[in-house]
Amino acid sequence: METLDILMDMAVIILFAKFFALLARKLHAPQVAGEIIAGIIIGPTLLNLVQTTDFLNEMAELGVILLMFSAGLETDLRELKKSGLKATLIACAGVFLPLILGTLLYMCFYGFDVAGSPEFIKALFIGTILTATSVSITVQVLKELGKISTELGMTIMSAAIIDDVIGILVLTAVIGMKDPSSSILLVAGKTVLFFVLAFFAGIVLYQVMKRIDERYPHTRRIPIISIAIAFIMSYVADRYFGVADITGAFLAGVILSSLKDSEYIERRVDINSYTFFGPVFFASIGLQTNLRTLDSTILLFSLAFVVVGLLSKIAGCGGMGRILGYKGKDALRIGVGMMTRGEVALIVTQRGLKAGIIGSEYFTAVILLIVISSLLTPLLLKALFTEKTA
Amino acid sequence: METLDILMDMAVIILFAKFFALLARKLHAPQVAGEIIAGIIIGPTLLNLVQTTDFLNEMAELGVILLMFSAGLETDLRELKKSGLKATLIACAGVFLPLILGTLLYMCFYGFDVAGSPEFIKALFIGTILTATSVSITVQVLKELGKISTELGMTIMSAAIIDDVIGILVLTAVIGMKDPSSSILLVAGKTVLFFVLAFFAGIVLYQVMKRIDERYPHTRRIPIISIAIAFIMSYVADRYFGVADITGAFLAGVILSSLKDSEYIERRVDINSYTFFGPVFFASIGLQTNLRTLDSTILLFSLAFVVVGLLSKIAGCGGMGRILGYKGKDALRIGVGMMTRGEVALIVTQRGLKAGIIGSEYFTAVILLIVISSLLTPLLLKALFTEKTA
């Protein structure tokens, strides 16, 4: 009776994940880090209580899709338009510098290779992991400091969101390159076609959902239809256009983010996420990480990865801020505000693992980056904002 | 990439289930019926859009456990104690008459067999399906009629709850009998042992949860720990005591039903249920039902099953009501109030299918009973209550 076993697996996962998430919060670390550590503890590294199964992988898959859909729903399109060019430039610099430096870092460790080779794509992928800032952690810190509605706060927030979008585009391109049979041109063509079609489908879907939402506000059908749209867009993106499924889910979220009930949808999605799908996703990352197999090269690489990850964002975003006319300290604030990494970095890593581009040993580096950046950012931002008001 | 397919399966299931649930509500039928019909439509009977997969079965399994946990949470122990003996007697009569008549019905159709034989257990199982009244439908109708707080209403409600508990006990006994290697005595012994241990574990768990709840009311950890308890009790019941897992989930619900936050827990469980697990469970019943393979015997049996199901409850509960001193019309009201069937009847059927006692063709009979009883009860109760106030 193997269906019975999933009950025990789920019970162990949600209990440990919750316990370590709470512990993490107590230590001012992100809860996500706690859930991953829970996975490491119940996984092959330590207790070996739960093994990865098809069922857990599929639950984790739904979890990722729901997380990215929720991230898309949080996007405020009007805000994005307002802060416009400045934020976009900061975001671009904050994507491309880490992308290039991350790629170079891998090459320094494991050797340079010709463009297009598997090793080159792997290097590029390591860079890709470094691109996405974690919006949620940045927002939380700015809120706590009461700086969220300042011009600087708004710019950081918008840049963090745009940064996600560009990061997803980079991911889509890199994953697309992986298939050796496809030419870069074909990949680019299919990707562009997907975004064009998604744009028009988005207009139609938004209008339809807006009408349904106006007629039946706050009813269960709103989140249910929305989730179905997210699932279908993920499926279509991956199956027919070779675009990462999480891109489809994120876009579905962006499309529905202007609905009156977008918060209502997000709340329902989140309740589903936090109870089962989220903990299973983050714990399953821990389950797939076997720290016993780590060697010293990976450890050294992980440390370098963290340093490059943090400094490249500070230099990229802060440097662009300086170019755009922000004063030294404000530019530094922007850079530090943008250096946190979170769920999206993990999701990108997991996608690379699934696509066979990188191995699971890189989870260690990413987890380290998330934990360290999430702990450092609040401390540094606090220091930078309170020391002397600029 | 089969994990991708689950996205499409889930999208189709939640969309169709929601659409037909809404349609059912418009036609004053229970929404559950709509979700089952959605499953029949997307399943092998008609469109063949979705096939049952391991993943869907496992999601459905979690769905059943959550449903029964939620049903347990709704149990009001204090109310039960108050209405006490009267309701218990009505419930007993309402369990045993349908059980006996259902068993006889199967024997009339398919022949009598010696006690303990597979055919005998199958007959007994058909009777078992008829035992559980659907609390939710009864409650909803009484609420709409404004009769929920009358003495009669309270008695019906309490009887419906006790009836669930006795029904679960009967199910546990019948499923236990199925294993040919186990003696009835051993089964009974293990079952009694489980309930005794669950009683003591329940006291401890309740005290622990009460303390956690008082310290951290309305926090996410409350529903998460509660759900983990439900999963673990289900697992332990089935694996170590041969007791149906849903019994464990129901008991976990009963244990936690007196918590201050029991409604908060129920609400979180329900949001998880209604979005994914519930629709998957009910639709998967439709997916397992292939109406194309129905023969005339099953159809005839199904009709007889519905008639016996309705009349045996009216006679059992109404008759006992009459014995306890209720006037003719009040006794009839009790009988009609107790004749609705719902989720629990389906869950019992599904358990029988899983244990290899009955075939999936009996879903038709059960679905018919649920739909007809849920449509008839409101109409008859309305007529009985408004015609002349007794």
C-alpha cells in the first residue's frame, strides 16, 4: 500500500519544514532557508526519513508553478510604468553584471570552453542563477525601515521586479540553447512568438477574467479559474514553445495582477502553497542535496559564488545608480537593496537540474547565497539608512 | 516530460469540476454531484481528456483524508453529549436497518452466501455504504428552513453525527473482515486497541495542541500541525491496526474539534480541499466510472439500491423516533431529515474498491443515491415543515 506512505511523508515534511521555518524566523533568516534545511535534515544527508518519490516531485512541480504565479500576481504594472526607465536601467545592469561575472567565475574554476558547448552553457547557467533579486525580502526590509514609499524605495522595488522579468527571459534563452538540435535562431524565434502570443492571449484572458470578477467578486471560482490559467500557460509554454514552464506561470500572474481580486487570488494561492506545495518544494531541494558527497572544490566554489553574487549586484545596480545621478550613499543603498536572493534563484537552479544542465551539488552554493544575502541585507540596509540621513 | 502533463490534468479537472459544481448548485443539486459528473465527462465514458494516474490517485487519497478530517472537526462533542441517548438510539436504528436491508438487497440480486465468504462480505459492504447520513446536506436544509435550533433540529443533527461515527465503526469492522488470514477476534481486538490508544493519545494531543493554540492563536502552525496529526493518525490506523485510514483522520478531527481554533483549522483545510484535493477526489470517482460498461443488472440494482437506501433510513430513524415518543409527522421529519447521503457514502465506496471488496460499477448506484436523496430531502422537508406547523 504505497499510497499510505505518502501520508507519513507529507506529515514529516510539513512538520519539519514548519519547525525549521519558525526557527529561521527567530534567527532573522528567511523561512525558506529553514524549509530547505528541514529537507536536508530529513533527507539522505542526515536522518533519511523521507526519500524523493515521483509523487513528491510532482507536488514540488505544482509548488514551483504556484510560487511563480504568486510572484507574477504581486507585480504592479502601473508602478512599473511610473518608475520606468531609471529602474529598468538599474535592473539591466543588475542582471548582466552578475550574469557575466557568474559565467566567468565558473570558467575560472572549471576551464573556458567554446560558446555553445555544454560546459559553456553550464557556465552561463551559473551566471543566470545570480540574476534574480528576491523581491519579497527586499520589500520586507524596506517596509520595516519605513522607506518603502520614498523615491529610492520605489526605484529599488521596481528594479527588483523588472530584474525578475529579465532574469526569466535570460533563463528562457539559456534553457532554450541547451537542446543541441535547435539553432539559437529557432529558439529565439519560438520564444519571441510565445511572448507575442502570450501578450494577445493575455489581453483576451484579462478582459474575460475582469468580467467574471466584476460579476462574481470574491467567489471561489476566481482563484480556481486563475490557477487553471496559470497551469495551462505553463504547459503550453513548455510543450509547444520550449519556454520554461515557470515563465508561463509568472506571465499568467502578471496578466491577472491588475484584476480587482488579484490579492484575493494571491491569498488563496498562498494558503495552498504554504500548507503543502511550498514546503514540499523547498524541502525537496534539501532532499535532493546530499551534503555527504560534497568535495572541497564545490565548497570553495560555493564561497566564491556567494562573494561574486553579492558584489556583482552591488557594483551593477549601485554603479548604474551612480551613473543615473544618485549620490554615493544612495547608490550603495540601491546596490545593497538589490543583492538579496530568494525563491527565484532556487527555482532557476532546480530548472537547470531538471533540464540536465547542472548537477544537484550547486544547490549548496545557491542555498549559501540565499542564507547569507538574506541575513546581510537587513543588517547593511539598516546601517546605511540610520547612520546619517542623506 | 510527464511531470508537465500533470499541469494540464489539474487544469482540466479543476475547471470542469468547478463548472459542473456551479451548474449543480443552480439546479439545487449538491455541488459534489457536479464534480463527479465532471469526472464522468472528462473520463473514459465521454471525452477521455484525463486518465487516472498514480499522481491523481495520490492527490485523491490526500483529498479523502482532508475531507474526513474536516468532517471530524465539525463534530461538536458538547452538543453530542447533550442530545445524548435519544439521538444515539435514532442513529443506531438509522445505521442498522439500512445495513441489514442493503445486505439483503445484494443477496436478493446476486445470491445468498455463507457468512465470512467474499460474496457475503461484499453484500455486507453494500449495506455499509448505506449507513452514513450526510451531515452537511441535512444541516444546510435545516438552516434554510430556520429549524436548526429547535429540539427536533438538534436531535436530527446529533443523530446525523453519531450516525457517521457508527458508520465508520461498521466500515472498520467490515474492512477488517476482508483479510482472510485474520480472525474476526483478532480484527476486533486490534480495532478496540486502536480506539483505546487513540483515546489516550487524543487526550495528550488535545492538551498539547490546546497549549500551542493558546500561545499562538490564528497562526499558520496550528493548521499545519493539525493536518500532520491527521496524516499520522491515518497512517498509524491503517498500517499498524488494520483500521481504515479515514477513521484515523476522522478521529483526529474529533480530537481537535474542541480547540478554540478548530474553525480556523477547518477553514484552512477547506481552502486546500476545495482548490485541489477535493475536486481531484470527486472527479477521480467519475474518472473511475465508465458508464459504457454498465449492464442492465447493475442499472436495475442501482435503482433498487436507491429505493432501499431512502426507505430504510426513513423507517429506521422515523420508526425509532416514533418509539421514543415523537408524533407521526415529527417522526417522519426525522426520517426524511436523515435520508440524505453524501461524501461519506462515496468515501466508503472508494475504500471498498481500494480494498478489493467491490467493483467500480457500484459507484453508479451510490452516485444515483446521493443525487436523488439530496434533491428529494429539501423538497420533502420543506413540504413537511410548512404544510401545517405541528
